[in-house]
Amino acid sequence: MANSQNHHSKRTVPNSALPAEIVCEIKQEPEDGDNFLVEIENPNLEFIKMENLPLTAESNSDTEGQFRDDVQSGATSSNFQSDGLCFTIEHIAEEDSQEPRQTDGEKMNVDEDESQDETNSTRQQRKSASSYESTKGEILKHFEMKGANKAKCRHCQFELSYLLGKSTTNLKRHLVRKHSSALMLKSNHQTVSNCLQSNHQTVSKNATASPPMPHGIPIASATSDVSKVASVMRPAQPAGSFLPWALPEARKRDLDAQLILFICRGYHPFSTVNEEGFQSFLKSLNPSYEIPNTDIILNHMLPTMYHTALGNVRDKVGAAKGVALTIDNWTGINNVSFISATSHFVDDNAIPRSYLLECFKLPDSYTDEIIHTWLKKVMIKFGIANKITAIVSNNATSMELVASMLTVIHIPCFAKCFNLLLQHAIKDSIKSTVTSVNKMITIFIHNSEAQQKFKELQANLKCLKLKLDSETSWNSIYEMLETFLKNKQPLMFCFSALTIQSELQEKDWLIIEQAVDVLELFSSATKDMSSSNPLTLSKAVILSQLLMTHMSKRLQHPTLVNEVKNLISALMKGINDKLKPITGTELARKAVLLDPRYKEKGFMDDDTGFRHTYEQVLLDLSSMYQGNSTELETEYCPELVEGRHVPDDRLWADYDSTVRGKRMYATPKSKAARELDNYIKEDCLDRRGCPFSWWKTRQLYYPHLYQLMIHILSIPASSIPCEQIFTKTGQLHTEKRNILSPMNIEEVMFVSQNYRK
């Protein structure tokens, strides 16, 4: 063979006919680049030197059998030929090995009793842990002293008897049996010796039992020093597994927190941690992680995370300058009613924030006074009693009374009112057509022959799947009509081919077509609302105005059928009756003016409304200038400068007198008008831009307007996220929340929404 360059290298032998637990090091000799020497450490086979071993050759069954027979018969060497290369394995006895070979009868009885009780991997782990020569101090690190005669395990909270200063054998036995993975070996030397001893035992058992030899040798990581034998840092484990070591405390806390968040944010039952499949899944991800039981989670971990989050929320909310509250209430299982309060504000970095403050279980028969008392306690608890700008909730009369008791502005939930007005408008105009469509779709869903025929026809068309409406969201009705209309051709063919009696007349198809065209605008508004986080009062006003403008134009269309005309009229009436109380308020109009996306253009053609809102904002700014004018604007007086001679300059005397006179006539209102006018003159931000980011960059230019914006734009138009009403994901989230048990619900929801690392 040709000689290669002089160098040393480590190689892995793939698919070699040797036991899997053998650890070897391959050294390439400098004088013969194509010849390799393989040293294999094996307590039973001693040391094996392999010369001229082709590293890429695949070992076949004949090679495996010959090697096994030669070793068991006591032969001193084995000769092989593969891919035209010859190589020899010499069986060299280890000098210090004095262990006699076991007979066949002894081989069959190795650990027979022990293997009946536990797996090899578990037994191996305990042996490694039991061989750990620990000191008292190292053992006691795993326990917490409870008095003079008790010690509590830090891993499972189990208490054991222990006399202070006495033997720790009892404690070590508990660690070996229950938490063997938590025992760390003292040093690399002890790690190597214990692992090699365990490895020797495993290889000896495998060799004496004469198992089939696997096609591979795991090679331990080696250093560049070719004279060193590769070291094994942990006992041999079955394929795909390893011996877990104790997790660092910080990592364990992080995993515990992630487990609690998984349960709380998904509204899963706490008994999930006791399920065998879930435990197996976590162990496969991290075998070193000790899964806490339900009692530890409920009595220790969850309360700890709750109080951590509570302290953080108190600090954040307490530092806010103005806070809006949203109130949500629902009925859970067993007809138990709950109510929650969430805070909304803009922080010092002009970022909108929201935090759940509290979730409260209402008594069976509750009154407005009970809700008022509870809400007032929440406001005092978080230090925001004098910072509330508005309360947003459903349009129930009870919440209006509660807001009145607290002398706070009440705003009905825009998303819920929007959903109701559409449901009522559809019901009062095209209900019969919608019902017929629902019945036809139900027939296709439950008729397998019709469904199969429909799918065959759809294969050549880009049509959507048929959808049924739901009772909770209006947009499900729109999606049902839209998909039904797009599938008109395959549906009509199926009606004819399968002799299905259709309840739809030609006029119904025209109603569907025109209704879909009208409702498409409301669908766009719904998607816009769902994508806005948060949905500001200003955007709610603009959406209402745009929809009203479009409906007024559509109503003049001459080809509309009466049913669709009634639909448009009902929609316009709903906008006036249900949305106008929200969008027509002074607070909402101020939000439009202070939103850099809209400003005066947000008032459309309502010049009177713009001038009225302008004067109201100007009045607010004037009050702010009046209160802190001395702090914001200090005049320069040369004669007050100490330690500096200022000569009487007759050249500038007339000019200085004129400027000083104009400053004397600058009133708080004129200063406020200058700031407001400069803001309005700026170009509007793109409607897809973020108004809060814009204000952050203009904070120093319009300081008083910025303070006013913090109090007004922080008020959301909806009491709940809009996607909970209009999307399937949000509806599923609501359904899962509604089945929560009253026990621990406050802590679960608080941690779910507020916990941050």
C-alpha cells in the first residue's frame, strides 16, 4: 500500500462486528497510511489489536460468526479478508486481569433475579449512584432540615428521619432509590472509574450470554494525544438513551415555570402531569427533569408564580398616568358566574400595555352593589383609584350603574354591539334565504352520495368547502353564503343528478348574490377589527363612518331586491342605534383628533364636529399650560445673571422691548393653540402605521398633546379581544375558559396573562 503523509488521526469503525459496549481508539500509524491499528478495551476479551482493518468495509454475518467462535474457543488470533484486504485480530490477555472465565451455566444466571424487577438502564443508574462516595455535606445539599430529627428532600418534598450530626446513610439510600440522577460524581477520575467498572460488567454479561453482535462500535471522544485511551464518561445505555444528571437549579426553575404556563395558558387540568403519556413525553425531551406532582404545583409552584406576577403588575400599573378598565363576565360550568377586570394604559415608552387585575367568582345572586364594591377594592389594591379614564364593558345596564357609582365614563363594547347589529339585521331581512341555505348544506354533509359527487365536481373548480353558520358570530353567516354562492355550478348539477329537491328559487340566488356583496364590506371591517391590537376608539369611529357612507350609496342602487334593501336599511339603523352611542361621544371624537392617522380628516365632512372637538382639546391643553407654565417656559432675564456684567446695549433696546412685550401677551390658550395647530398641520400617518410609535418620536415637539394622548388613546373600543368573537381560535379559547373549575381560577388566569420571566 502507498504511504500517506505522517499524521495521527482518530477514526470511527462503522458496522464492525464487535460488541456495542466496547470502547476503542483507532490510531493511524505515520509509516503506513493504509494500515490501521484498533485498540479495544474489553474486560472479557481483554485487548484486541486489529491490523489492516478497512474502515469502510461492511461486516457480514460470516465474519461475525467466525470472530465469535474464535473468541469463545480461546484462539489467540483471528484472520479475515475483506475487499481484497487482509487483517488480523490478536487476542492479547490483559496483564492485571485475574478473573476466571465463567462457565455456560454461570453465564445464564447473571442477575436473573434482579432483571425480573427492573430494567437494565434503571439498575445501571442505581449502581452508578450507589457507588458515589459522597460526604455528609454533599448528601445534605439535597435535603432541607426540619427541626432536629427530620430532613425534607428538595426533589420530592418527602420527609425522612435524621438526627443532626449523625449518619446520612438513610438519606443517601433515599437519593439512590428515588433520585439517582441527582447524584453528581465528585470528579472526572471517579466518573471514569465508576463508568468503566459499570461498562465492564455490562460487556461481560453480553459476552458470556453470546448475543448477536451489532454492526457498530460507539467511539468515545478522544484527545489529540494518541497515546491516551479513549474515556467513557457515563455507563453504557441502550440505544437512544443516556444516563441523566442533575439539572442546574436555574434550569429546573425555568422548566417548572414553562410547565405551569403550559397548563394555565391552555386551560388544561392539573392532573395532566399525572398522565403516563405526558410524563413519557417530558422524559423523552429531558430525562433529567423531575416532573412535579399535582400537590406541589397547586400548593407551591402556582402560588409562587402568582405572587411574582402580582408584584410585577402592581409596579407596572401603579406607574401609569392614566388607566382604562375593561370588564368581562361569563358563566362557566355548573352555572357559576365570573367577572374579570383588565387594565389598559400607555407606558413611558409609548407602548400600549394591558394586564389582568383580578378574576372574581360572583355569588349566586349578585347585585350592582357587589360588583361596585369588588371593583373599588381592585382599584385600591393596584393604586389606580384616581387614575381611571373610562370603563369599557358590555352594554348591560348593571355596568352602566357601576360606572356611575364610581363617577367614571362608561363605554359599551364596540365589537359586541357590532356583532349584534349584524345578526339582528340579517334576521329581520333575509332570514328565510339563510335558513334554506343552511338546510341544503346540511343535506350535503349527511348524504354520502351527494358529498362524493360534489367533491368530484369540485376537483376541477377552485371552489371553497361548504361551511355552516354558528350562533355566536355574524361573519359565519357571511362565510356560509359566500362559499355557497361560489359553489353554485357544482351544487346545481348535484341537485339535478341526484334528484335532490332544492328549496332555493331563482330569487334566492339573487338575494344571496346581492347580500354577499353588501356584507363583504362588514366582513372587511371585522377582519380589520380582529387584527387591531388594541382596537382604539378612533378606528371604531372611522369604521362606523365608512360603513354608513357605503350603505347610503348602496341603498340607491336601482336593481336591489326588496329583501336586500331591507337588509341595508336594518344595517344603517343598527349603526345609528348601537354604534352611535360609542362613536358619537366627546371622548371618541377627541381620540380621532389625537390619532395621527386621522386628525381632522377623520371627521369626513363634519366641519361642525371638528370645530367643536378642536375647542374641547384646546380647552384641555390650556388647562395643562395654566397648571405648569412656569416649569415648561422660563424667560431669559439678563439682569438676573449673577457674576456676569451685562452692558446696556442701546442698539438692541427697542428690539428687546418689543419681544418682551409680545411674551407678556402670550396666554396659556395661545400657547395651546400654537401646539395644536402645529400638530394638525403635519401630514397624516399612513392608516396602517402605529400611532403610538409616531407619538414616541413627537413627544418632545408636542409635550402637552402627548400627555393628553396617553389618557385618551389608551382606552380600547372593545372589552375583550375581537378575535374571541369573530375567529374560531378565539371562540375555542373562550369555550376552554368557560369549563374551568372555580378552584384556583384567579391564580390560573392571572398567571396565564401576566407572568413574564
